[in-house]
Amino acid sequence: MNVTKIAPSILSADFGCLEKEVASVVDAGCDWIHIDVMDGHFVPNITMGPLVVSALRRRFRCTLDVHLMIEKPESMIPSFVEAGADVITIHQEATHHPHRALQMIRSSGLRAGLAINPGTGLDSLPYLVGEMDLLLIMTVNPGFGGQTLIPATVSKVASARRQLVELGRGDVLIEVDGGINEETIREVYEAGANVFVAGSAVFDHSDRTDAVARLTKALAM
């Protein structure tokens, strides 16, 4: 697929001026914003909820890419649908019924994503791929920003891309999240990723336009 998206993660943004922070990356050319929702149970951190998504929806027209790192995501899917999410991704490890959760998202008219942690294999892909629009491969262990990409996850991206093509679902986007920067973005792109979640690689720089341009340039090298 030729689709490539850089999706800045607001987990690394300054929450004291969140609207300004998001505006800076939208103005830099990013039309996806990644929103990490953590519950303090599935991952050891607590972040934001539907109210933040709703506030961003009122202000921005870009794609709001909501990543639910929460246990029993089915209970919260309706709230994020109502808040204005465009993409909702649930973790395979966080629910006994990932197929049902993906169906809930799609039946609401949104794009449905399945996320898997670094230690989770691709065994369930043939059984869930029919309800997916996006596969999020965590390239770090979820819960905190600023981590280093786990090298073994690059080959997982390549394996996932091959399997998706073999299953007749080459249209499914592969998103990567964790440790994505100028040094790593090209290798996961070559492995088959389309959407690149970047937190500190964007928001740790005062010039967001330059930061995004550097990532885009690294993709093209």
C-alpha cells in the first residue's frame, strides 16, 4: 500500500496547552492524531478519556486515532464513538472477545484496529482479519512514552504484512507505536508499516514542522 501517515502521539504533548500542541502538528501537515488511553490496570499509567477526545473533535477535523490500552474495552467503546473518534483500536490481550469488540467498533461506522503487544504472536490474525481495518503492532511495551524500539518487532511487522496479503487483506493498515524516530522509521516502513506513531520524536522538538519534515524525509530515504 502507498498510504503513509505520521500520527503524533499526544501522550508526549504538553497537556497544559493541548489545543496549541495539537494545532502545531496539524499545521505541520499531520492529519492523524494518536490518542493513548490508559486505565492504570492493563498498563501501569493513567492518561485521558472521552472528554479529551470530545474536546479535540470540536476543534479539529483531523483523524482522531484512539488507542485503548484498557481492560474490557467493550465497556468504553460507545463513549469514544460518541466523543468523535475516527479510529478505535483495542488490545487483543485486554479482552476475552476481541472479535466482538472489533464488530462493535465497525458497526458504529468507525475504523476498527487490533493492537498486539511485543510478546503476542500473530496466530489469531486469520480469525480476526475480517473485522479489522488496522493492525497496531506495539514496538515497545505499552504504558510509557520515550522508549526504545524493540528490534524483534520489525520482523513481526514484515510477517504481518505477508500474512495480510496472503489472507486477501493487503488493504489493512499496519500501525507501529513505540520508539519511532528518524533512525527507526525507515526500517519499519520497509517491513510493511503504513502508520507511524511518533511521540517524543515530534513533541520534544520546539519546531514541529521541522520534526515532522525530518521523519518524512527519513521515510523517503
